[in-house]
Amino acid sequence: MKENLQEKNTVDYTDDYPIFTADMKRDYTILIPDMLPWHFDLLLHVMRQEGYNVELLKNDSRAVIDEGLKHVHNDACFPALCVIGQYVDALKSGKYDVNKTAVMITQSGGGCRASNYIPLIRKALKAEFPQVPVLSLNFAGLEKGNGLDLNLSFLMRLGYSIYYGDLVMSLFNQTKPYEINAGDSEKARERCVNYLKNALDRKKHNKLGRNVKFLLETFAAVKVKREEKVKVGIVGEIYVKYSPLGNSHLEEFLLSEDCEPVVPALMDFILYCVINNVNDAKYYNMKSKATILFKLAYKWLYGKQKKIIKMTKKQGIFEPLHDFEHLRRCADKVINQGVKMGEGWLIPAEMAALAETGTDNIVCAQPFGCLPNHIAGKGAVRTLKNLYPHENVVPVDYDPSATRVNQENRIKLMLATARENLKNK
């Protein structure tokens, strides 16, 4: 069978699975799971600039979860099940030529699902679509030789796109609940995304000051009625924190409940991964030549974040994104920064930072099978409550057997307390 597939599709095989080669990007469609609805407009635009034909999967029916359950043991983590379910369901839809289609997943390089379940994806695809290659987008040297050309220009454009995606997400969520004319916030978002795509096309993505100013002014122009509303932070495992499929459209639900969602920046997770490699030398004596590179990368990335925060504060209309060094200080109040498995110390750090900036109500999204998240998330709540007595935290489990109604009912109980607290305040 392998020989027949190679003859038909000219796909290279290594260790019994197909390899995506550089020349395949000309006529292959690459499917990407819907993890980052705020950022993928820009990230995928950058990939298309590099010549990749990428498509974001939006299928999120129950059939996706059922496909995941067919191919992933139910003891595996929920994000893996969602991603694999999206892949298989899409490939079965008939929309794609499976002989000219690949799938892509990101890998963080840590000891968690984002680094380790590519074998699960390959196993699932081998059962039904053995000719479909799996690509890895990572910056940790994992899965080398898979046809992705990660040159410096490509990486820098991805980095700027994450900053802009974070800012658009934050500004939209601070505007949408208060808009006077329904739909104005969506129009502002669309205008900003189109502006940023144009900046990428004209190689003006690195004009950080000018681009950030445009985003701030565009959302500031939306007519709003400023009034106090319940603000709800969203923290947790990186997939269910952002993915509408993984968190049952949590942001949309909070907006429907007349709340302001507060979602920490994706760049905080990037900085967390970078600084953990620096901390390895400090806590575990794992110093190497790469340590110096990670220090330089951190300095560059953090410098850009500080500039965005400074500009937001200067404008004075919107709450700025969290300062990552402040996040680290918040973590030190709760847990050691050597606790880096999964999202590790970042989860309690974000909960503490939210409490310190007026967001006392927090949903901690807990995917089934994510042990680090349960320890560093749910396990840190008592300490956080001691530090911030008014913090109102509800851990919510997301897994194949959890119904959306039950999840939303748990959140509604938290919101009832939040509204009472706001009234008393």
C-alpha cells in the first residue's frame, strides 16, 4: 500500500508516515485547527505570503468531538481530541483532495500535549487518510525537515502579527460590551485587520508605533456608553483558553451575558516559553549556548510589549495588556517559576494580575486530561483567595462528556456573585 501511495502522490515516507517536502507547498492545502480566532487572520496571511496554501478549519459540530473520540483514547487530553476530530471531520467532508492535503500543528517545546501528540495525529490519519502529511510549526527544533522554511523574516512577521492580534482582541473586548450602535466594534476590528494585512504586504509591519496608534484610534472612535459592567478574565490551558471549539464559545457567551471578557495576551505565553529556557540555567543548571539566544529573544520581545503598553497608557482610554515582568512578580507570590510544565506558573500569575487590575471574576478553563493545568490552575485558587479575598474564581471542566449547558450554568452562578459584588461596590 505504501508503494502505491508513493507512486500515486509522490509523497516521501519516513518511519512509515508521509513527509511534507518543500516542493509540495505549491499545490497542497494545509489545514489548521481553529485555536486562535483573533490571531489567525494575520498569522495565516503571513503564511500565504510565504507561498503556503493554508485554510483555517471552522467545523465545530458534535461530529468533530465524535471523530476525535473514535481515534483518541478518552484518557488523552481534550485539546488533542478536538484538534484530531477537526482534522478527520474536515478530510471526510469531501471539500479537500486528500491526496493534496496536509495538516499542521504548533509545538511549544515543553512537556505537554502541544509537543507530544503528533504521534496521535499520525496514528489517527494512518487509519483513514495515510497519505496526509503532518507539519509541525515550532521554534524548539522539533520535527525537523518537514518542509517549513522558518527564516528570520518569516518569524519576525509572525511575532508582530501576534502582538497586533493581542491588541485587537483586547480593544474589541473593551469596546463591544459598551458600543451604542450594534456592530460598530466588528467594523472597527475588520478595518484594523485589513490595515494590518496591508502593512504586512508593504513590509510596514515593523512600524510598531504607527500601527499601534492606528488600532487605538480606530477603536477609540467607536461610540460607547461607559458604565460599570462585570469583567470576567479567562485563563487556563492554552487551547481551551482561546479556541471556540475547546471552550464552547466562551467569549461569545460572556458577551451575551452583558459582561466584558478579559483574555490575557498570547504573547504572554510566548514570553513564558522563552523565559523558561532562561530559567532552566538558573534553577536546573541547564545552561547552554542557546541560553544566550533566548535571553536576546526575550529582551527583544519584551521591549516591543513595553512599547505597546506605554502607548496604550498614554492614550488613556483602554486598559493596557499585562506587563510580563509584572506577571513574573505575581507568579512569585503564588508559585515558583521553576514550575513550568504545561502552562505552569503562568496561570496563577495571570489570575493574580487580573485581580490587581480590577478583574476579580475569573473562569479557569480546565481541559480533561491536563494534569499541570489542574495543579497550577485549580490548585492555586486557595492561595490566590488568601492574597485577593474578593477574587471570584470558577474552574470549569471542558471534556467530551461535559455539556455546554452545565458549563454555562456554572459560569452563571459565578456571574450572580459577580453582579452582587458589583452592586455592593
